[in-house]
Amino acid sequence: MEMRPQFQIQTIIKAMTEDVIPALDQTNQLAMQSAQLTIGTLMLISQHLPLEYRYDCDELTRLVATAEVLKSQAKAGETTSAAVACLKETARSGADVLSRARAEPAEILDAIHKLRASTSDIVRAVYAEGSEAAQSAVQATVLAMSKDQLLRDRSWLLMQGWEPDPKAVPAIDTLLAPIAKG
Amino acid sequence: MQIIDKDRPSPELIASMRKRFEVEREVDRALTYKMEKRSGPAYTKLPLETLVAGLKSLIASQLKEPFEISNAHWLAGGASKLQVGFDLAWNRPGVGRETTRMVLRNDLAEALHATSRLREFQIVKALTGTIPMPPVFWVDNTGEHLPYPAIVYGFVNGVTKPSNAKSGVTGLGTYLPEDVRNKLSPQFVAHMAKMHTFDFSKAELSAFDVPQLGKQNAEWVVNWWDRVWAEDAQEEVPLMALASSWLHKNAPAVEHLSIVHGDFRTGNYLFNEADTRITTWLDWELSRIGDRHQDLAWSTSHAFSVLGEDGKTLLVSGLMPETQFLEEYEKASGLKVDKKALHYYQVFNAYSMIGMTLGTSYRVARNGKSHQDILLAWLLGVGYMLLDEMRGLIEKGV
């Protein structure tokens, strides 16, 4: 999927800087300030996006570790015991999430790109030197995989308005499988 | 796995692309030019004065007598060109002193189509008198005078759609009222037929290579878009690898070579609103000598179709049902429509449009090479619908 926020933000900032801001009434302070803040906010988002997942995992790791320490330190009355029980449960749940969050988004994307490339190489190789039967089989497999993937791609971009019959495309949240729990 | 830096292509990478994909010589030159310039600076706003200075230099190189440029102003030029309107006071050959309204179409640092302005110049000259064409005056094919390659046309009056019509970005899927399409449809068919039966053998088309009858034509044009995809796409798409292999395997033989426009659809002609007469055909940059089915398939693409008032009938290029279009084309041209070739070029056209959107649009916007990166970034979204259309076409067969 080429349409990713960082790429899109870059084009928005350029359009704002080169086309929109110069066309604004430069004496309209509110409009000028809002436009500059729009660019600033987009730049901030662009900087945060690639690190957001790591940032959150980093904090979760720290909280889980701190919970482990607090569990042994928090010895007092009934209220504290109840709070510790709650902390144990949320720490266990947090540790479970962390144990499943082992790959960074960039690694997942890299794996996707590598598999796309090696799948494409297989297709080309089979068409270059494979039998008719092998070519037919590979064609059927790639078409079937593409059909499922493209339904998701089209749903992902439904709001853009390219679809002749938008109602025929399911909403993206109904098509994406949830991340399996360990 | 080898990492290829397509944003800063090495001479070795450029040479390997040229060797891997056999294409027409001028197509090769335009694609090589694109790759050699790619690592250069991003597009920055050009002052009008810079373009006017370049224009003066270009015209001075062509005219011996004095001339004057006035009233230079920006025109909306779409996603792939910068356009400047201007008036030229000059001694026009065969006419005498006059002031002519003209349009400069200038490439960008990198555009949606890395094509040749010389081919565009030659094809427009060649077809003048056969179908409505804009007057064309001069060409700067390598950016010798202007910052980027450019071509100078005469200004032609007309609109691409009625003033009150609805259409999407870049004029795709334009809705035309019934009375308008009833007048435009016969002209659309007649012009395509005349273009496809035009005898190009005596025309000055030195920037075009003529394929042999048979499969060479299809091989060349698929190689062209294979190369664009290889040079521009960021991510491999297995379906594109499959489509390319399928296209090479199923290449049809052409038995009659024609001038092919390459983007023959509503949105690429102008007409007078008063009498609904087509005044000119535009956007010749993808033209070539090849198989008429390439144009027929392009015109019938769902990307350019709209639903009629009944909500069921798909109108080819917003004009008429496909069956009517193809029947009338056969009558007007005397050439047969081969369903297998039509299907083949439907797959091919989807393949090339995906190359333009998911491949080139992405690369150009990523490197900030155009004046409308945000539009290109938006347009690439249509690539997924086209991929699915192509998947369905391959799966369905003829």
C-alpha cells in the first residue's frame, strides 16, 4: 500500500507552503497563524508516526516493570490489597500484549515488501520456463490472493470515491483480521 | 536481497533498464532523460518571467524577423504539464503580420508521463487536416531553451465538458447530458476511425519506430510500461508481475498498423458549446504507431465510463453504450473489432494506468518533482481499483 500518511503529509505540506499560504490574505493574522500551525502540526505528526508504536511499547515496558516492583512494595490495608490485585491483572495483561508486540511496524512492512518481491520473481520465473500447467496454477493462486488483498485495498481507500458501486465494498474494519492473542 | 535506489539511479541501473526493455528509440530517449534527471533538484515554482525568457529564446531560434510576446499568464495545465498562455505579434508565414494567441506546454522536473515532445509535435502536424488538431508551432525537445522540454501550440477555443457538467479529478468519468452526447458521439467515432485509417507512411514521423506486422507492436508497448514500472514503482505487486507475464505470453498479432492516440476519451477533446462541434483533439503524448484495439480498449475503460440516466447502461467515455460504439466504429473505419485483441488491450491499458498511478505518481510526488504533488498522491489511489479491474479481466478471459 503506497498511500501512507508520511508520504501524504509531505505532499500536503508542500501544497500548503507553495500554493495555499501565498494565496492567503497575508494581513489576516488568524488565517496565517492557522495555516502555519497546520503545517507545524503535520510536521510533528510526520516525525511521530514512525516512532509512535515504539514509543508506546517503551512506556508499556516501563509500566510493567514498575508494576512488578510495586507489587512487592505495596503492603498495607485492604484497599491496597485490592489495588495490588488489580495491578497484577493489568500488569499480566500488559505483559501479554508486550510479548505479542515483538515486531516493529517497519519490520512488518519490510517483510511484506520482500515477500511481494519474491512472489513476483516466482511468477516471472514460472512464466519464463514453467509448463502450461505450472503457469495456470500460479496464475490462479496469484489471482485469488490478489482478489482478497485488493478488496481490502479498495475498502481502505473507499472515501476517495473511486468505486462505481461503493456499497458493494465492505467497511475496512470488517475485513481486517484481529491480531491473534497468545 | 539487492536494494535498488530508484530515487538516485546509478548509470549502471539506467543502462540495465535500457538493455532489459526493448522499446522505440525516442521512447527510450525520453525514459533515459527522466532517469538521468531524477537525482536532480525537486520542482520549485518557476517565475513566469523565466518561462517567457525561455520562450523568447526558443522562438528567436526559429524566426528571422522580430516578434513580441505579450499577455503571458498561467493556465490550468493538469497534473503533468505547466501551461502558459501568451500573445505573439509576428510575421506569420503565409499570413503576414498578426497577433496569435498561443499556449506553451512545459514539462515538469518529472511528470506523470515521461514522454517526448518531439513525437507530440510530429503527430499533431501529421494529422492536421485529417481530424481537428491544434495548430502547433515549435518544440524544445531537450530543454535547450526552457527549464524543461516544451511545445508551443496555437490557442484553440472550446470546452472539455458543458459548463454545468459534473466530473471527477482530471475529467475522468464526465457526465454529459443526452443532447450533448448525441451530437458528440458520431464525431468521436468518426475521428477515431479517420485516425486509425490515416496513411502514415508518407508523414514526417521520424521520432516513431514502425513495428513489423505481427507481435512486435505488442512487445514494444508492453516493454514500455514494464520499464516504467521497473523504474518508478516503490513496491513490487505480484499481480503486476503476473499481468506483465500474461501480456507477453498472449501478445496478439496486428494485421493493420494505425496511428494510436493512447488517451482517446472525453476530456481530451475540446468542443464549441454553441454547436457541440469538436474543435480539437488534445494530449498526444502517448501516441504511437500500433494496434487500433489499444485506443478502442482505452475508450471503453470503466475508468472513463459513466452510468446513463437509467442507472444501468454504462456509457463509453460518457457518450454511448459499448456495443453501439464498437458497431459504429466498424462501419466508419471498415476495420474489424477483434474481441480477443480488445480484451488483451483492456488488460494492457489497466496495466499501463497502474504503472502511471501506483508507479509514476508515487515516485514523482515522493521526490517533489511536480507542481501538484498532492494531486498525484491523491490520484494514485485509483490504482487499486484498476488493479482489481485488471485482475477480473485476466480471470474472466475473453
